Amino acid sequence: MVDARGNAYANNIGYGNRLTAFDIGPDGSLGDRRVWAEAGADDPDGICVDAEGAVWYADVGNRRCVRVREGGEVLGVVELDRDLAGFRVMYPGSVLGEFLRSRRARVRPEDVGLSSGIRHRRVAGLRREELAPLAGVSVGYYTRLEQGQSPNVSDEVLDAVARVLRLDDDEVAHLHRLARVARARRKARPERLRAGIRLMVESFTEVPAIAVGRRGDILAWNRPAHALLAPHWAFDAEEKPNFVRLDFLELDFSRGLYADWEQKARDDIAYLEGSLSRFPGDEGLTALVEELLALSPQFHALWTEHPVSNCASISRDYRHPGVGVMTLTAELLRTPDDEGQGVTVFQAEAGSPSRERLRRLTESVTRPGLARPADR
């Protein structure tokens, strides 16, 4: 989490109600400074140390950050007009905790053979003390896992937690990536598109194709992709659109293009979630999430659900004003160097009305004289 001044990050370790914070160096290493405080709120989700050595913790339920002195004396409170998802995204351990908490909330005690006991439970879904024994670990160990403080967690423990939480295959893979991220952070290298990838995209002449980066930036596109996805942008512009920003901040356009906009929005967030788990040191990626949390209520609402998908093959309906509705499958082909980049190719089923409409769209931008009007 980052403090209210925007200039401090910290590790988060909890023992009972005592919160301990370490400062973190620019390279991600733990510093020597340590400050602790007794928790003054139910289950604070984030903690950090500011430049004067005071502790900030996130009081999520009351939508505020609290500043305390060593020993627990409250020095100040900062009220927030939204919850703290944006603060916690900056440190990968807290992303792991966010994901696990969101999945705990989905599982009822009755789902795993437990009695709900209390009629009005303060915590939605399973409590930590209910989940931990079912996964074969202590409550303290599981708590540290949620806080990103179990860097040597075994695959067996992760699989046991996944089993209790009833995670699907994509969610299990995401959990393993997040847990490994907490082990070692490294600053992500700037994205550079290889010339060969650009040539590959341009070689597709009959179907839309794009090269996309780990942040959702369109790094290269061919003419059919431009006509399908963002015809209001200049084709030859040096800076091309970011598809996540486009979908959430240009709502009139994106809601018109995608028949199921909400599912597309969930897929966008799943794409960013996957990138965050693999590239926690990418400052541009975390800045994009912060921007969208601040500017888009729709993004903010969906982000807290932490949807997960491998995004490798997705079919959806596209509404194009020139040719009509097309059902297209987007196949994402990852580059072998694992820089988070990939090539997405959009295709329609052979012999379908969508294939004919896609052909007309392609001809309208590659051979304009052959373009025909849309079906009525």
C-alpha cells in the first residue's frame, strides 16, 4: 500500500492484532526500519511507514487511512471517497491477499461442511480460521500467505488452498503466479515490439490482427483491425489506443461495439490481473490501474471482483456500423520471450454470415472499390 502522500511502500506482516511494517528500498529489498502498532480496526488490509516513521494502515470498512505512532496512538485519519483497492494494488503481496479474500467471500461455510453458526456474520464467506485447517495449515501461516509474507509456500499448500476455495484451472494458475511474485520482485523492462512481430501483424491481410502489450496497449495493427476496433483513431498515429482504457473511458464507443460489454470489461480486468501477477515491477501497469480506478466507476466496481481468465481464446459479438453484427473468435498467441506481449487474430467460422461480413469489412479497407453495404 502507498501512504496518503503517495511516497511510501511497505511490507505487511500481522501477528494477532499487532501490525509490523518494514520500509522497502527502490530495488524491492527490505530496509532496516521497523515500526509496529496495535490494530485499531477490524482486519486492516494494508499498512506502510511514512517518512517520519509513523504507520499508516487501511481501515477498509470505514473507507479511510489511519496514521498511528509506535504503540498505537492515533495521529490522524484520512477519509477516502472510494475503497482502498487502488492503494493495495501497488504491492504484489497485497494483490495476492485481495485475490484470496475475494475468493474466500464466495465460499459459504456450508459449502465445505461447516455450520455458519452466527446468524449475521461480519465476514462474507469463509473466515481465515475456518479456511486454514481445511487446507492443513495454521491460521497464522495462512494469514501471512494472504499478506504475501510466505515466499517459500509450497505448491502443495497452494493447491490445498485452491481446493478449499474451489478455484477453477485459470484461478489456480493465477494463484501460483501471485504467490511466486511475492517471492522476488524485479523491475519490468520497457515494452519494445520486435520488428518481426510487426511484420507478422502486417502479413495478415484477410482478417484483423493486432500486437498487444502487457498493459493492453495496441503496439501494432493492420487495417482490418483498425476498422474493427478503433476506426475513430488515426491508423498511422505513433501512439495507438490502449484497449482497456478505450473500453472503460470511451463508453459510448465501446458499448456500441461490444454486444456484451460487461463480459468484455471483465476480460479486460482479467488481462490486467494476469499481467500484474507476472510483471509486478511494471510501474506503467500499476499507474494504469490507478488511473482507471480513479476515473471509471465501472472499472472500480469490477476490479474488486478480481475476475481471472487466461484470455487465450474468446468469442464475442461485434457490432460494426458498416457491415453489421459479427461473431468473431480472438486467438491470443503469446510471444516466446514472455515479455507479456502477444498477437491477437480475429476470425469467423467458415461459411457463417459473420465470415461474409468480415470479408466485406476487410475489403472496405484493403480494396475500397469492392466494398458493399451492410445487410439490411
